[in-house]
Amino acid sequence: MPSFDVISKIDLAELDNAVNQTRKELSTRYDFQGVKAEIDIAPDHTSLTLKTNSEEKLQAAKEVLLGKLAKRGISLRVLEFGDIEKTGLSNVKQPIKLQQGIPVEKSKELIKVLKDSKIKVQGSIQADQLRVTGKNRDDLQEAMALFRKEQDRLSLDMQFTNFRD
């Protein structure tokens, strides 16, 4: 029976490259001279932390980071920005959570979208991914097109893998 998997993964090497490029640009930019701006990646690659000495510099650093991520082909939908927190000595930081895998709630929403569309396919949740099966290839391609349309509404980055005929 034909099937495909819907996953949401980040290329960790590209993430590291984008963060390193951001660090390098911030160290050479004129408006960041004398400003301590840091970008830290959690060891398990689940989050980033931006730290600077003012909210304006934090916004500028965030814009540089977003530009570098987009150039490296990392979807900005995988980022979940936390609240800006004040730390000691008038510094500020902002945590950024990285989404790896599809959460169960989002998988349930995707299955609901499939059922509402009346396409003759079935979705099944398998850990942090979704498997879609159907009787013919055209229905599966129609389901992929539907998911691509719903990507922005669900704020979920999706890749389609393991297409079997």
C-alpha cells in the first residue's frame, strides 16, 4: 500500500553554520563594537539563547540570525521565541526553542485536516512523525499539497520522506 512520512527536522550542521556566521557578523559590525552579544546553542540542539546589553541590540542580533538561518535553508517556522528576560547589569536575553519532530497535538490537527478534506488516505501518528497511507499515489500527492497549504496556519515546517509506491 502506498505511503509517505511527514517529518519536521532541522539540519543541525546548517544550524551550527548559521549561528557561527551570525557570531562572526556581530563581532565585525560597527554598531556592535564594544557590545557583548552572545548566541548559545544548547548541547542537545533544542534551543538557542541570545544575550546582549539592550533590547535594541537583541532585536538587531535576532534579525541577523534570522537572515542567516533563511540563507542556510532552515525554515523560520521551527523557531519559537520566548519572552525577553532582564538579567543582571542591564543585560537582556531571549530563549529561542527549536522544534524537532512533530508534536502530538499538531499531528492530530493534521489528521483532522486529512479527514475534513475527504481525501481517501489515512494518517497514523508514529512518535514524532506522521505516516500517511492510501490506495493510490494521486491521493497521497493530493494530501501532500494539502499539507503544504496548511503549513503556515499550523506554523509547522514539514518534509515528506519515505515515499513508497
